[in-house]
Amino acid sequence: MPYVNIKITNERVTPEKKAALIKGATQLLVDVLDKNPNTTVVVIDEVDTDNWGIAGESITVRRKKGQ
């Protein structure tokens, strides 16, 4: 049973976009590894931008700087 964990920042990701991620990740495993889509699990974790950092700064700070 494949398990895919997608981590994204929680910035305006619509239910439609999440559904597209789940469908696309599932289809990728079907196409590349011939996995059964009925047993493929996809989990999306949304992380607050204060809790996600790059280059020593949180995403919140980087967004304020326009990065």
C-alpha cells in the first residue's frame, strides 16, 4: 500500500487544488510503479508559515520581504 505525504504551507490552497494533488499523486504511482489506486494513500499536511523555514528564516518573514 503506497503512502504519499505532501507537505505544503497553509496559504490559500483550495479544496479543488488539494483534490488535484491527491488525484495526480495517485495517478503518478499508477503510471510509474503500476500501483493499485484503491490502496494508494495520499495525505496533505498543511504547515503554518511560522513553522516552515528556509535559509534561517520562517516563510512568514520571507513572504513579508517578498521572497
